Amino acid sequence: MTLPNQQVLSPKLYTRLFTTDHRIIGLQYLALALFSVTIGTLLSLVMRIHLVWPTWPLPLHGLILPEDYLAVVTLHGTIMLFFVLTTAPQAGFGNLILPSQLGARHMAFPVLNALSFWTTAAALITLLSSPLVPNGAAISGWTAYPPLSAVAAAGPGQGLGMDLWLVSISLFALASTASSINILTTIIRNRCPGLTWDRLPLTVWGWFTAALLSLIAFSVLLAALLLLFCDRHCGTGFFVPTGDLVNGVLHRGANGSPLLWLHLFWFFGHPEVYIAILPGMGLTSMLLANFSRRRPFAYRTMIYTTLLIGLLGLLVWGHHMFVSGLNPFASSAFSVSSIAIAIPATAKVLSWLATIWRAKPQYTTAMLFSLGFVSLFIAGGLTGPILAQPILDQYLNNTLFVVAHFHLIMAMAGVFGLFAATYYWFPQISAALGKPNLILSESLGRWHFWITILAAYAVFLPMHLSGLAGEPRHYAQLTTGSLTPTTALLARTIPANLHTTYSAFVLAAAQLLFFYNLVRTLLRGTPAPENPWQSTTLEWHPQFTNPFFPLPASDEETEKIIVYRDPCHYHAPPSGTIFIPQWMPDASIDPKPE
Amino acid sequence: MILASAPTATSPSAFWYLPIDAAAHGPALDHHLLLNLWIALALLTLAHLILFTGLILRLRSEPTHIGRIEYLPLAIITTLFIALAVRAESLWAANRYTGPSRTALQIEVTGVQFAWYFRYPGPDATFGVTRPQLVSAAEANPLGIDPADPHSIDDRVTSKLVLPANREIDLTLRSQDVIHGLSIPELRLKQNAIPGQTVHLHFTATTPGTYALLCTQLCGLGHFRMNATVQVVPWGDYIGWLASQPTEAHQ
Ligand code: HEM
Ligand SMILES: [Cu+2]
Ligand SMILES: [Cu+2]
């Protein structure tokens, strides 16, 4: 094989930071997401404490005012959805793993790739600087409904804070659009010989569909953000009606409609939540199969359901608007398309259940997190069709029931997908860092899994009841001091809220185990064998797992990787644990022990 | 004041934490909601049973019956969802597809950061014109009602929503500034108020009592305290209460 490449081993800081090496860019994205998820989690703890102990003074800050609470909600939602759940699965693991799974040595546009990352980083810095400006960060939530978001007078944080939010998300949208073009082109153009479409791992199908959705959704979001920016600064009135009177400021300009924003935003917003989860769904299929030593059940159907979920995902945005002034007939139509998504989603769940059915799988930590993903996806997914019935949404909209729904299916399932990915691909992460194949501690991992899943359910299951009792979301306080029908209604939710807050502490604390595991392994981990999980996909090809293997300037310089079959070929015991990687020529397979 | 928000402890709605139900369309909605919740709980349990059973049972070769494992359960679930959707749509249609009857009582609700104002049109059954330029809380005209409009004179603006029991109500929903969300959980009602747009909502309150009206759409820093009181009272009490409220002419 080739000699160690000094350029790769000891590059200058500058070349290392502004690298166009997709593996390093992937790590940069993952580091950004890890940093973001830490901030986002701390913010969520602030909210949980404030909700049950409203007089608790935040250290270094003091009493939490209603506008502080809303700024925290807005930052939490924006950071988690954009900078964690969009960034880590798609751009992070996408860069780190996707090219190798294609047998490619490069992303299609390496420079664009680096630019995308640095634009994302600039977006994050912009967002995080917004609490520091006068009047603080924006308070209009991750959905930024106008006129609240369009008029600076509408509240503290809606001036400069809101502008920074807009700039941040615009940069993010630009970067995501560029990144999705890169991913799509890479999948279309850079597949190695033999890797036909039907031989692509389901992870690649997840990334592919998510990138398609990103391309469509983020460009619409970008347009909407620009229009909103114009409403704020150029005297237009796309989203604000004539005669709108906000806090003494009268809008005399054009007669726009806030509903236009809702349409544009949710045309982006719903696909966005699928962008967050599709890579995790693909990974779950692959990991359940790998550790069960079986092919994912109904492989082809899984490809189609991934694409179908993506397609339907573009047609359901109105389900966020049933009680927002949408025509009731349109609500019915969106209701039908939304419930229709439950069908490919159910097909996925059935495939997962069938894949592990009586397979006696190997319970690695990655497998446990994949099983956790399935459980959370079912738990969160079952409330989707309930919310998709307008008559029921008329009761449940904007209550904690919705919050429970999307935290289980998106936040928790999404994060479980990321944990599965991290435990499974850690040898790849360490290889990209220039350390030989390291594996995270499995015993720490098991503790991490069990505490996390139990705490996740303890946090989010009671939220359904708070929501059914009528608790609205985005409430800075549940009590106002006086006894009113509202405080009486909300008082019934206090036990559930306390339970949620206590559980949130456990959930957050369990993540210290994960951090400890990361650090300990990177410092003192022992190298694992090549391809430790006996996987069949190309990222475990020796050419990719060897950390000393440099990225050559062109594909011609190295031995070609050729694919001979689709992924997930195993022979189950008692014939021995034989697995046949995608790159192994038929000739070199041992005679089948049958 | 009686604050009756919890149903009797033994009812199924109490199991799911629902507050009492005081609207004519409520029981059907609750019934459908509870049905959905039980089905979801059952499917959640079933899926986990299958998951754990599959993990515990001893090894067997790979399942291959794609029809039996994938398509049959899929067909069953699809049928189930179609049935639920049909029922839900018919309830939705009954509530929203048609307008209120001609005899429905008109009340206008306006959301303003961070208060709700209720306007009763008086004997002429017509609301006076409002103009944003005339809005002035200091001059007791928070809605900007134009005193020059003859329809304004008998209008009454209140901060409490008082409804006669068993009379159909036609709510006209408006917002002066940003989007607000009108929600009366005990009447199983929710509808956003959109600036620049009027939305109608019709319903009948059945059970007299005192209920909460909350804002459910993030509208700014006072969102959490943008609440009001709803009182459902017998017709006679309603007439008496209304007469005791000052009209615009007597402000
Ligand atoms: C079975 C398929 C699903 C259906 C039918 C469904 C339906 C719905 C509906 C109707 C709402 C709006 C509720 C409301 O605002 O009142 C909603 C909210 C939401 N859903 Fe789902 N959902 C499904 C799956 C998912 C998935 C897979 C994700 C993400 C991975 C997701 C993430 C969200 C989020 C983030 C929200 C809340 C957005 C917000 O208001 O901030 N849902 N869902
Ligand atoms: Cu959606
Ligand atoms: Cu509000």
C-alpha cells in the first residue's frame, strides 16, 4: 500500500482548518453540531426549571423575564433543528461516510463543500451573537410568524435580534442548498464501478432523498426570508396587512398576508423535519440488518418508501395550518395527504420489526440505539395521524401534545440515530482524526443507552397529558399569581410538568457518560480490528479505514474499488458468521458452507 | 367563582386529563379523540410486544413472506386510518364547512397584544366600523371604533366573554396586530386570529360554568398572560348581564 502522507499527518493549522478533505469537513460539522447540542440542551434545562420554579434566578443573569424565556425557546428550537438535526446527520455523517459508501474518494465539489461548512459556522456565530445585542435575541420562535417577526416594535428582540436571526438562517439556507447540490451530484456522479442504483445502501437513499428535499425546501425558505427582510427594511408588505397596528406602529404600506408566510415557511418546514430524520431511518435499516446478520426486510420497498415519504413530505405543509385561517376544505385535503404519509412510515416500521424478528441480534450499543430509534419513531409517529385530523387538531394544536409528538419522533429519534451513527462509525471518526480504528466503550455505551431511553420517555410521555389538559406551548409561566380559570386549568398540569423537569435533568446528565466515553476513547482507546462490526458496505473497505491512507489527487492513482453486489449479504449461524462485503469479488468467496 | 375544569375522576376523559366538555360539538369530538388515543396506545403496545417477542424468541431463518408481513398489516392499518379519517372529516365538515344559522348570536373577538376584547353588536345586529387610526386605550377605545358610524352606538365592548347556554354563537375573529390563537379548551375550540383577515367560528355552549380562554399562538412577551374568562350562563342571566354593560354611546 501507499506510504504515510506527511501532508495529511502534520498539516499546518490553516490548511487543516480550511481543508477540502470531506472527512475533515464531516468532523467539523459534527463538532459544530456537538457544540450546538450542548448549548441547546442547557437552554432547554433553563426553560424546564423556569416553568416549575419561576422565581429561580439564572446565575449571571438573574430573574428570567417572559421575553428571556421566549428568546431561550427561540434559540433552543433554532439551534436544535438547524444546527443539530439538519447539520449532523446530513452534512456531518454525510461528508464523513457518504463518499466512502459510494467508493468515492471525493465529494463532487470539494471547495463548495468547505465553503458550505464555513457559511454554516458563520450562521451559528451570527445566531449566538444575537442574545448579546441590545434588547436581546428574537422571541418569535423557530417558525417566526409575521407580523411578530416583521415589525420591530412587536417585542424586545424583534429589532436587531430578529435581523440577526434572519441573517443566520439565510446563511444556513444558502449553505444547506449548496451542500445538498454537492451530495446529490456526488451520489449521481461519483459512484464507483459496479455500484448501480439498486445496490446503494439504504443510508445513501436516506441522504439522497434528504438532499433532494433540502434543495427544494431551503431555496423556498431563502426566498421567504428575503421577503421578510424586505418587509422589515425596504417598506414592502408581503406579510403585513394594511392598517396593521403593532404596539403603536401603523403599517400604511401594501396589503400583504401573514398566511403567505405560513405557506412558504411550512412548505419548507415540513420537508425540513424529514430532512432531519431520513438519514436516521436509512441508518436504522442498515444497522438492524447488520447486527441481525440479515438483509433489511423488503429492501426494494424500503427504497420506494424512502422516496415516497420524501415526495409526500412536499404535499402536506397545510397540516400545520388547520386552525390558522386556512380554508376548511384545504384543511381536509392536507389532512388526507398527511395521513397518507403514515402508510410508507408504517411500511418502514414493519420492515424493521421483520428484520429483527427472531434473529437473535448482537446487542452492540449501535444496535441498542437503533432499536431505540424504532421504539421512539413508533411512539412519536402514532400521534402524527391524530394531529393530522383537523377536528382533533382544533383541540390539540399548539399544545404540549404537539411538543411531545415532535420531540419523540424528531428530536429523540433523530438523536438516537446520531448516537447509533457515532457508536457504529467511531472507528471512521478516529481514522479521520488520524488515529487508528478506535471503538467507544461498549459497557459505558450500554449504560448511556438505557438511561437515555428511559429518561427520554419520562420527559416526553407526560407532555401528552399536559397537552390534553390544555397546556399551550410557548408559555413563559404557568401561574400568574391570581386565581383565574386559566390558572385553574394549568394547575392540573403541574405534577406532569414537575415530572418532566426532573426527568430532563436525568436525560441531560446521562449525556455526560457519552462525553466521558468520547474523551476517554480518544485519549486512551485501544485500536479495534478493521471492520469491527463485520459490515458489508464500502466505508469499511481497507482503503477507507486505513488512517494513513492519503486522499490522492485523482482516482487514477489508486487501485480501483469495484462493487460486485448489493449490501447486507450474510450467512447466519450455524454456517458461521460469514459476511460478504460489497467489494469482494465472487471468486474470492469461500465455498459456501452449506 | 366555581372553577370546574376537571371531569369526574372515573371517566375515560379523566384518564387522559381532558378538562370538562361544555360545548354541543364537544362530546363527538371527545369520543373521536379518545378513540384515537386508545388506538394509538394499543398500536404502541402491540408494536413493542412484537419488537420484544422478536428479540426474545430463539433463532429462526429470515422471514420472507413479504405479503403476509409487510402488505397485509399495511392494508389493515391503512383501512384503520381511512376509517378514522372519514369520521374526522365528517366531524370537521359539520363544524367548519357551513356557516352559522341566521339566528346565531354575533360576537366579535379581537386579539391585541396582550388582551382579548369582545364586542356585542347591540339591537342593530351590526358592528360599527373600526379604524386603526382611532385606536386609543387611553380614551377607552381599544378597538378604534368609529363613533361617526351609526352602527357603533349600541356596540358593547367587554373584557369577559359571556355566552348564553344553548344558543348558537357566531364568533368573528380578528386581530389588530400580530397572529393570536383563540383557545377555549372546555369548549373544544381553537382558531387563530389573523391580522387583515376575519375568521368565523360557530358553536353552541351547553353547560353553564366559568371557563378559560387562552392565547395559543406565540404573540410576544405577554403571550402567557393573554387570557380571559368565559362565562356560560342561562339566557335570562345573559340578557341581564348584557344590559348592565355600557354601550359605546355611554362611554
Ligand atoms: C406519521 C407521519 C406524521 C404525521 C401524520 C404528522 C403530523 C403532524 C401534524 C398534523 C403536525 C401539526 C400539529 C400542530 O401543529 O397542531 C405535526 C407537527 C410536527 N411534526 Fe409531525 N407528523 C408525522 C411525522 C413526523 C416526523 C417524521 C417528524 C420529524 C422527524 C415530525 C415532526 C414534526 C414537528 C417538528 C412538528 C411541529 C412543528 C412546530 O409547530 O413547531 N412529524 N406533525
Ligand atoms: Cu409537518
Ligand atoms: Cu399569544
